[in-house]
Amino acid sequence: MNKGEINIFLKYFEDKKQRTIVIVDYGNVEKWKHSLSWDVGIRELANLIKNFSGKEFLRRFYYGADYGKEEKSKILTYWSKKVLETAHFNRFDVQHKRVKYIHDQNNKHGFAKKCDLDVEMAVDLIKERDNYDTIIIFSGDGDLMYAIRYLVEKYKKRCYVFGARDHIGREVYDAKTDCCVTEVLYVEDFEYRLSSTRFK
């Protein structure tokens, strides 16, 4: 997409903003930097998403709450706290759960971190189905496609997926082929709107 096509795409949502839910899987979005060579900023992401969704409770941001290795710790790590607070400040409805530390002898740190929020996203999409007609997902992970197929086929929802070109699962492309995903959009085309250095 060029800038003109992006402007047309955004204009398409002007009368749909009150009936569009946006799902941001920020754990997935954060990994895009490895192939993009730039970071997707939370503030920039929020500014773009306001073009799609006008209700805060439909702008949903999912990320792990990392309290460190100590199971009883109640203090978030600096990075996790910064991400969650920034998302909240930018008027996302923030959804999180505690990051698990799993022993892993093959990891140089001796542990791996895990926090998968796919089930929470799928349940929220189904719970909120009466409040939206259109779904926009920022995640190339194909795990949500089972729920998307259900929502499209049973409730006639429309779905758009944003992802980085090297981070989009085959399930997403298969869902597009089957008309369960209306369009796959590439964040590379939106760099001028999404880069964390946009306002610097």
C-alpha cells in the first residue's frame, strides 16, 4: 500500500469506528523489530488505531505482566511496567496476565519466559461479538484464526490482519484464501505512521 491507498483505507472506517474491535497482541508486535529494523511505538500504534475504533473498550491491548523470577514478587519489571502504563496512558483497554518463568537448561539464562494470551483474545472476541461488526488484529500469529473462522461464518464479522511480512503464519493466509480474512496488511507500508521515532 502507498500513502494514498492507506488514506483511502482509513477513510473507509470513518463510519465504522463505533463498531470495530482492535486486538493488539503486543508480545507478537514487539518481535517484528527483528525483521523490520525499527520498532512499532505504542503511542504511534494508538494514534493509528483511533482511525479504526472509537470506543476505548474495543481497543484492546494484550501483554504479559512480568514480575521477575520470584513467584511471590509484586513488583513489575521496568520494561513490563513501562509497556503496560504506556498502553493505558494511550487509551487502550489493557489486558494482561502474569509471565511464567520456566526452567530451561538449554537457555543461556537457565529459564524461558512464557505468557500466551491467545485464549484470552479469542474469548474476548466471542464475548464482545454484539458490540462490533469488524475485527482488526495486530498479530501475524495464526492461532486466532480458529476463532475468526467461527465469528465470520456464524456472525458474519469481517476481519483484517496487520503483520510484518516475515511474521505472518500460514493459517492467516489460508483464512484469507477462504474469505475469512478480508485483507492482510503489512506494517512495513505503515512505517511512516507506526515507527517509534516518528515524533522524535
